[in-house]
Amino acid sequence: MANSSTRKSKPSVSSALSLPGPFRQRIAQHYRELKARQSEGKHEAVGLAAGKLAECVLRLLQHETAGTYTPFGQHIKNFAAECHRISQTPATIANESLRVVIPLGLQFVYTLRNKRGIGHVGGDVDPNAIDAEAMARGCDWIVAELIRNYHKLSLEEAQDIVETLAQRSLPEVWDVGEKRRVLRSGLDYSRQVLLLCYTDPAQHVLSEDLFEWVEYSNLSVFKKNVLQSLHRSRLIEYDQEAETVRLSPKGARLVEKEILGSRN
């Protein structure tokens, strides 16, 4: 089994975005800002970063379809109209993703940011967190599309980055180098495993990684007392042959109700 410390580091989003002109650094910067604020639960700051990211990507699409773009620092007068104009660009100029698909994603993010608002006041239900999560996921998707269009990496590396974007950002879980640490105090080893798997629901996690991340004392006992017990409860799928773990829908519901739902 490969040790997590010897695995090749994943390329960064910035390295995957081989974009022309001044767009690469700006888009990567706003995206990093968005993810940081999302992990901190700062909903209004997520909205601000999402809006800036959308404006940068729209300028990129202007450049790619018309050879010119609204200068940085100058207001884009009608965001929706500009997205529509780009969608009418001939297919010979740019592919469908740049002409049609990404503009639709930009309109969703920008409309939610400006029309719905992110600083709601009053009402019975506070939608700030839902709005921020929707905008963040929309921006994940937009950046993933840009990586697919512009990467100069191997297909495996590009796909690895795209899959990383699907991970849930939680203030309870800290990515530190090749490790993850649960910052929420008071959780037993089983709850820590579930929370760690919850951040990456579409992927299989190595049992050895989980053992190291929760700092259990003995690997064999960890597999028997923690992983096999969770497997019997159908909270995870523990493949003992491949030594991988994946969170089940039942496990996800438990995390959302009993761990995340009990935040102070």
C-alpha cells in the first residue's frame, strides 16, 4: 500500500489554469479567497469573492470571443447582456463551453449575488448560508470548466484537481499538507472518520490515511473497532481488500444531523 507521505502532491488550481493575459492570477486569487471565506462560514465575503470571480471570468470570455475585454477597474455595464452576446458568438470562434455553458454558470452566480442578495435581514429562515454555498459550488463548477479548457497538465492531473473542487469545505476539518485534521473537539474516533469522509463524499479514502489523520494508536485495532463497526452499521462502505472507505448516504445524514447540526 502506498504511504500518504510518498504520494505526489496535487497541482494547484493556479498551475492548472494556463490562461492568457492578466486573467490567471486574478481568477486564482479570487477563487482562493472564496474558498477561504467559505471554510470560515463568512457568507457575505463568499458573495463578494464570487462576484469578483464572475467578473474576471466574463472578461476572459470577452477576450477569447472578441479579442478585447472590459478593462479591469471599469464597470461591466450589463452583465447578463454581455453573457448573451458571448453566447451568440459563431462556433468557429470558440467552443460551446466558452460560448454557452460557462456564461450560463456566470449568470447564475452573478444573479444570485446581486439580485437575491447575500446580506439578508429578517424573515423566518436565514438563507445566507444556502446562498453562499450555492455560489461557491457554482464557482467550483466554473473553475472546473476552465481547467478542462485550458489545462496543460495530463488528463489524470487535471481530473484530480476537478475532483478536489467537489470536496466540501468545513471549518471543522483542516487540510494541512497531505493530512487532514478534525478541529471539532469532543468527537470520538468513529465520528471523526465520518466527518473526514463527509468532506470528500464522492471519493474512496484509504483506511491508512484515516488512521493517521485521527491519530489512532494501533492500525489493526482501528480497522476492527472503528471501520468494521461503522461498516456493520452501514454508515460507511469499508472495502477490506482495497483498504478503502466511502461514506454512505446514511452516514452523510448522521454527520449533517448529529455533528454539523449540533454546532454552537
